[in-house]
Amino acid sequence: MSYSVLIADDDHSLRSVLSAALNKAGYHTVKARNGKEAIDCVQKDEFDVILLDIFLGDTDGLELIESIQDLNPTAAIIVITGHGTTQTAIEAAKRQAYSYLTKPVDRNELLDLVDRAASAASITKEETEIGVVQTAQSIDGQGRMVGQSPTMQTVYQIIGRAAVSDETVLIMGESGTGKELVAELIHQNSPRSENPFVVVDCSAIPPSLIESTLFGHVKGAFTDAHADRKGKFEQADSGTIFLDEVGELPIDVQMKLLRVLQERKIEPVGSNETRPVNVRIIAATNRKLDTAISQKTFRDDLYYRLNVVPISLPPLRERKEDIPELIDLFTSRFAQEYQLPKIGISSETIMKLIEYEWPGNVRELENAIKRALVMCSGQMLLTEHFSQIFDKPISDSTIDNQNPDQQIHALLQGEVERYLESEADAGQLYAAIRSVFEKPLFEIVLEHTDGNRSKASEILGINRNTLHTKLNEYDIK
């Protein structure tokens, strides 16, 4: 396939040199010596790549980009400049140019860049012709929560039923699955929708402050208590309070929360008086609370009080059929937010995004789309715009050539980078890494002992009760 390239530059010598190099590489080239000729050429013919000098004699090349894109929307525009400044690159990117070259132009760099640009333009053209660019649709009518998979349909049904009741809800799921969004949807569709919706991240509050944060305090209750202060429960009165990561609450605070659930009264820190509160409680956790109960870190009576209406959110890897719709939603939302033109996404990229396991779930996908749109210099998202998730930090060949200590370090580094890249909840890195390495360790040792737990505990150097707890935590039979 022969790609066509328009070379718009006021320098006759450079036009000739670029044309000769590209013609020799198999491209069909057309030359324009100023802005007017460039526009005339684009009006007559369609080009795959356009090399556009910033200084064209009669106009600023950057100012021509929008007009060229209107006439030839699938072309990849490469800006040529003699002054390769950061601002030039920024301005070119803001105008959706594919990339830019600085003078003097290196032949190899030119051919490599034009090859990539032509390929990107070809994909954009093909996808546009077959109508791959989609229109965002949403389940709740606000473009906030999407997914037609059977598991999500079940979730929507439970949300609808929970919304009309006033029972306590416990939302369970991995970080990034949308637990807060579900809580907000329940509140918005409930009789309490006109009243406050108060969010409390239990994992982000120091243990010494959590009781005061939830239930308030009176003046003089502790050193810095210079005045009475309402807690989150009083702030949410007549509305809904969402206790995110409720599994991180200290045991003594769990007991007081249980009392609130039973009596519908709170007792501020430093006070001997209780105050009535009319609050609907929705809690969420990414922990297995049954395991926490067996480890005595979570009260079973509180668990039963919270788990009146359970909602289990599936990880994204278990509902991959929803990924195209989520991509469409986030692409449309952020393109509008960033005031970008309509952005498509290639079918190859969609397939790769579907194949990816998404350890950070919907939140990771959302952030990946956001980054890709920022980096995209055309009208089509391609796999190159998702290099941060598709490119492995350590190649298999690199690991194979390392000694055991280096291999372990490399694997650990890869897991840490994936965790940080997923933008999972703060404060969970240690638990995440521990689970990655502990589970296979226990499985390997149990396999070695043919399932004999006593021998396995001896080899591991831990007591049998601890091993039993760990096996339950990782669901190892």
C-alpha cells in the first residue's frame, strides 16, 4: 500500500530533500510552498500524512492545523520547526498534531516517524469508515454506571430494591469496582435523596480520631477540643452515611457503631449524654469480613447488623463484556471535559484492553483512558497510547538471565508498579503484595507435604492455627 504525504514548507531545498527521501521509501508525495497551497492541496486530495512547517511565509503552520483537520480529518499531521522548544511541542499537541520534527531533519527519524504516522492514519481511516466510533450510553441515565453483563444486571436489581427500603447495606468488592458509586445511587433513588449523603473513608482516618470523626465531641473532651463539634453521623442526619472500608475500624469503635445501629443514638466523645440520629447506613469493604471475624479483627455481631442487604460487586476481569461500553463512556466523558474533538478507538486497542486483567478494576480503566486521551495526538486511540499498561516492566528474558535474588526483586518491583499504576486505595500496598506472595507459598508447601498441614506448619515455622487462618483467608482447600 502506497501512502500519500503532503510536504508543506517554504524552504525549496528542504521540500526537495524530504520528497526524495520519502519517494525512495515508497511514499507518494505532494509539495506545497505556503499555507494557501497547502489548503488547496488538501481540498483537492486526501493525504495520510502531512508534514507542516511552522513558518510558511504567508501563515503560521500551527494555525492551519484546525483547517486541515476539518478538510482531512484522518490525516496524521507532523509539525516541522527550526525552534524545537517545549512550548512548540505543547502547542502542536494541543492542536492534535501527531508529532513534530526539528530542523535539521534526520532522515532515519523522518522515515520512522512517517511510518508510524501513516500506520496510525490508516487505522483511523479504516475504523472511521466502518463506524467504530461509538456513542456513550448509560444505565442510570447520567453516564455514571454502565454494563450489560448478567452480574451487573443483578447489581442494578439489588440497588433498586435496596433504594426503596431503609435497611443497612453492605457493599463488597475489590478496590476500584465502584462501591461508592453504588452507595450514591442507592441514596439518590431513596426517599432520603433530598437530604445529606456523607462519605467517610474509615481507612484514611487515624485510629485516635475515628471516634470523634464519626460521633463528634464536646468542648474539653481532649487537648485540642476547643469547642463542641458535630460528627459525621449528625452531619448525615435524615440522610445517608457511607462508611467506606468499614473493615478498617478499630474494635472499640466497632462496638460503638453497633450500639448506634441498635439504638439509633450517638454519644459524642467526652459527653455522658446520647443524641438521637436518623441515618441510613451503607457500608463497604474490600476485605473478606468472614476472615477478619475468624482473626478476631472484626465483630461478628456488627457484621450481621451491616449485612442486611449485601451487594457484591464483580471485578472487571469477571465482566469483560462491559469493557467496550466503559471505554465508550470514559472516552466521551473526558473528551468533553478536555474540550477535545470526537475521539475514536481502534478495534485492535479495544481487544487488547479486553484481554488485560485490570487489577485496579474500573478505576484503573478510567485512569488509563484519561491518560490516553491526554497523550493522543490524533482522532483515534491506539495501543501506543496505553503503553503504560501494555508494556511489561520486566521482560521474561531479562528475568531469566538474573540470579534468584534479582528475579525475586524484579517480580516484586513489577507487582509494586502494577499496584501503583492501578491507583488502588492508599494504605493497601502491603496487604496486596503479601497476598501475591503468600498464597503461592502456602500452595507450594502444601503440595510438597501432600496436604499435611502439621508438616506444612513445621516447614513454614508458623503454628497450625495461624496456617489454618491463612488457608481460609486465601481460600486454599
